[in-house]
Amino acid sequence: MSADPVVPETRVLAIASHVAYGYVGNKMATAVMQLLGCDVAALNTVHFSNHTGYRQFKGTRATADEITTIYEGMRQSNLTDFDVMLSGYAPSAAAVEAVGAIGMDLQRKTEKNPGSFFWVLDPVMGDQGRLYVNDDVVPAYKKVIHHADLILPNQFEAEVLSGVKITSLSTLAEAISAIHKTYNVPHVIITSVQLSDLTTNPSTTTSPTTLTVIGSTTRSDGSPRLFRVDVPALDCYFSGTGDMFAALTVARLREAVFAASPTLRTTRSWVSPDDVKATDLPLAQSTVKVLASMHNVLEKTMEARNAELAATPTAPDDDALAQVDAQKRLHLRQTKAAEVRVVRNARFLREPTVEFHPQEWKEEDLPR
Amino acid sequence: MSADPVVPETRVLAIASHVAYGYVGNKMATAVMQLLGCDVAALNTVHFSNHTGYRQFKGTRATADEITTIYEGMRQSNLTDFDVMLSGYAPSAAAVEAVGAIGMDLQRKTEKNPGSFFWVLDPVMGDQGRLYVNDDVVPAYKKVIHHADLILPNQFEAEVLSGVKITSLSTLAEAISAIHKTYNVPHVIITSVQLSDLTTNPSTTTSPTTLTVIGSTTRSDGSPRLFRVDVPALDCYFSGTGDMFAALTVARLREAVFAASPTLRTTRSWVSPDDVKATDLPLAQSTVKVLASMHNVLEKTMEARNAELAATPTAPDDDALAQVDAQKRLHLRQTKAAEVRVVRNARFLREPTVEFHPQEWKEEDLPR
């Protein structure tokens, strides 16, 4: 007999982009959550052939109206009893607002039952110092984030939201404090922190072969409760890892909250009592499990990618391909080879074979 | 350690409808195939809030152009190395033609490697004696089916395609023969045959509590090689079971072909040699496994549905719901409760606990 469902019964509304081929956005998130046993309603914000990392794609974007209409369709048939909402890429400021309105509607429906609905928001705006959305998307997110329970910015998005330039562990802590305070958002994880170019405090920088993830659940006085997880970085760029992180977090955080205490799951936003240490937070427990699964799956993906790229390329017998130059063809081939092998490695989503540990991280310990 | 992937590595292009909530069309097919370990590219032909069995839904249909464009997007980046294509609902005659053109393009690319690509076509046109597509969809399918390797009509669709009214086992055999001959399609499965209203040959009718599935792989002279599988029917209507059958068949048929003989998988359309008995066909071996998984999952779904409907309904606190009458509310509730619990019962997709057996079925054995 194969494994039983991994996580508690969880009904998720996932709102993000759809690509026909490959694994990013909702295509990644839906697969990951389903493979862990979550029931997922998938509201797709774009319908593309493939992810933009290929540098070419075709398809259409959903308008804000189309997004709202799909939700209205579910609502009119009473199909909105979701435990969690995961919102990712939305293709315009109006679409971000439409998604925000959905999250707020679901919150209103459940306000008499604290903890029965939880909103994970991935504020997809840019990466590596560069916005890849229209400028007006930023203020749209800044309005909406106030309502989320957990946000998952990358380092650049955390800078945009906090207004703090992250150049050290202490400015990182500052950024998280600012996000907690400014947006009143109880949980934050900053994914993929790379401080390796830092020279001011070399002893505290993370190594270039280490990926650092920082998270925090607010205390009742609004102060951050910080933990940090260091994991070995893989020497390869994969698309969709943010979506994978978010999807795994949906499943694993709720599991950790259910395991933590009977009262936590009925506490608004699942905020642990002040005496719970940072490393004992469900958010920290979830994050180490998420990162372990990701490490396993990405390692397997890299092996498969290397084998695929090492294999003799088949002669292009395709008219379209014959017209593109060798460099473009190589980029397409490399991008395809790096598609995350999430389905074939589902066993590592369920049971990772590596184990990481959270470290507590007190602001007063930080070098200044 | 959880189970390893179940079926051989299989890259599928699945073209069908998407619903945000629930499990029909591509939402069902993609989940089922991924849970069995297939890599699925999902090209969605509609974007609806929920399936039409609710009697209300919102969303948009893809145009034929939009379908073609997504495929062109994949093609230009060389993302079309599919092992199997599964095509289901298309929302217009032009969309059926667009999907047909995709199947033919994939066949052209692989014509030098017989057996390396296989097209499963579900000619979704209607059910229970009634078309639910425009009239012009029928001739569109009649053109396209010539190119498919396996088609999966239900009883009504088999009648439409064959021109034979199915009123007995012998007319059923006639319909399958006609489909093999008219469309030159090597494999046919007629799903959900109900002959219980037959009075002409009561001894040969299937019992109302039995569901009969009939399949055939053609012999080299074009004659059918028929098998039949009887399974206990469940007293509940579920949406999406046709899509579930098709998706499971994609995974299980390829697995059975790979297990059958080293030459079969490089034989055009995976047609077994004439000396292979009907019950030993990969199609028959696959079908019994598919039906076993479906029986397990639907039985579990029915249990969960009954429990859900027996539970005290929560008072509707929703404005929209307050406006609908009690009967409509009941229908919505019953339809929702009958959504197939495919994700929570994934273990039965991987390892069904019941076993069914194919029976050989020679035309000369049939009562006339």
C-alpha cells in the first residue's frame, strides 16, 4: 500500500499564473499541494505556453474582471469553504486588487471562526534588484498586504516593501521589523537571501554556497521573533522555486499548527504565544521541512538536468528551430532541462531525506 | 520512504477544460496523471469556476486561435517532446479542429519513430442520448478521429460515431466494428455501457448494478478483438469520471505496453500481434487496473459524500445563497459533496485494492 495523505485535509484556493508546459506559478503550486494531499482550487491569472525564463512565450493574461468573475462563480455555488488561500503572480495592479478583494471576502466569511482561514501572499514583483511588474503594482501590493497572514517576499521584494536596503543581517532584521509594523502582517519569510557580496561584516555574511532563509512570527508587542535556516545552495538556476516554497509552506505550516497545540489553530492568524521560542514556531518547523523537500527535489533535478544536457542533442528537425541561432537554441535547451522535476520526485515532497535546523536569531546578537 | 513513481516516465500533453473548483476535465486528468508520476503539460480549453453539473458557472472559453497559439508557444521553444496526447472537451467545432491539428503535428514529428507518440482522444459530445455540444462539433470529430490511436466514447457518443443504435451486446459489437472500419482507429473503449433497459434479450443484459466497459484492439484484418469488463456500479452520479478514466488509461496503457514486449512499444499505435488474445491485450490489462482504481476512489467518494450530506448543514450566511431557493441550494450541496475525492485517495490510484478481470468476447458467441 502506498502512503496515505501526508497533511491534514486542507482546502486551498490558489491564485497564480498557469503555464501549459513546465512548473512555475499555479502549475507548480497546484501539483505540489496535490501531491501532499491538499484539495486545490486553481484560479489562473495568466494562460501562457511556458514560463518567461525561456525569453519567449505565447498566451493571454486574465483581466481583473475575469479573475473576479471566476471567484463570483465559485461564490454563487457556495464553493468557497477554503482553509487557506495562496496568492501569487497577478498580471496588473487591478488584478492584484481583485485578488486582494477575494482574500478579504474569504476573511469576512470566516471572521467568527478565528484561525479557520489563513492567507499566504507571495508579493511577486521582481528579483535581483529589478521590478518585473508595472510600477503601479507596488502600491497595489502595499495596500493588500495589510490583510495577509503570511507574506513571502524575496530579498528584493522585502526591500521594496520595507524601504530598507538589505546589506547585512542587521538591515535584514530591520526590514522584517518594518514589514511587521508597517503592514501589521504577523508572519514573514524572506526567501533566498544572498549577502555574499557584503564586505562590511565579512564574518557574518552567508557563504556563496549557502542559501539563507529568514522568518519571523510577530510577538504581541509587534516585535519580530526571528529564526534563520541555512541550507546548501545548488549551483543552478531553477524557475518556480518561489512557488514551490510557497506551496510547500501552505501544506506544512498548517500541519505544524495542527501539531502545535489545540488552541493555536483557533487563534487568529495562528500567532503563537509570546513564550514560544523562534525555533519552536510552527513557521520555523514548517520552513525546515519545506527546505528539506526543496533541497532533495532540486538536487534530483540538477542530476537529471546535467544528464540531459550531457546527452547528445538530437538534430533539430523542426522548421522553427532551424531558424533560431545556436545560442538561443542552447538557452532554450538549458531552460527546459532545468524545469523542476517535481512530479517524478514526489516522494521527497512527502518525506525528505535531509534534515535542516532553525537557528534562533536575536536582534541584540546582531553585529551593528 | 513513500512510494516511488508508479508508471514509466511519461510526458503527456493534456488538452481539455479547466475548472477552478473541483475535479473534471483537465483539472481531473492532470491531477490523476501527476499523482501517478506523469509529467503533464496542460493546455486548457475553457476557464470555468466549476463544472456544469452545478447548473451554474462563470468563466470563459478559449477560442481555437488561443488554443493554437499556446501550442505554437510550446513549439517555438521545442517543448513538444510528448509521449502521449490526451484530448478531451473542446468548446467549438473550430476548437476541435485546432486540437486535431496539434495531434497531427505531433504525429508528423514522430513518424520516423513508430510507437513513440500515442494519441488518446475522448470525443466529448454528449451523454444519455443528448448532445451537449453544437451540432457542427460532430462532423469536426468525425474528421479528426481518423488520426487518433485510441478513442474513448461513451455509449451515446459511440452511437453518434458509428451510426449504430446500441440496444444489445451484438449491436454494441457492430458499433465497435464500424468505428474501427470507418475511422481506422486501432483501439476503442466504450465506457459506461448500460443495457439494463433492454427487454429483447433479457438474459444477456447487464444488471442495473453492473457497469460494463467494452474495449477492442483491431486485428491486422481490421476486425475487432473484443473484451469486456463488468464492475459493480455505485449508486451515485459523479462528474468527471470519463476524464478520470481517460487519464488513468494514459498512464496504465503505456505501462502495460512497456511490460508487454520490447517490440510493441516501437510498433505503430501499439497494436498487438494477431495471436494476442483479447484478454491479454495491454488495453485489457490497463482497463481492469483503471476500473479498479476508479472503483476504490468512487467508493471512498461516496462514503465521504454521504457523511457530508448527513452532517447538519451550516446556516447559509451568504447573501447570494440567501436568495436561492431551497431546492437549488440542495442541488448545489449534493453536487459539491459528490466531487470526486481524487487527491485524498491517491493511494488507490497507485495501488487499487480490488481486482477485476477482462472476459474475452467473441462476436460469434453473441446472441442474435
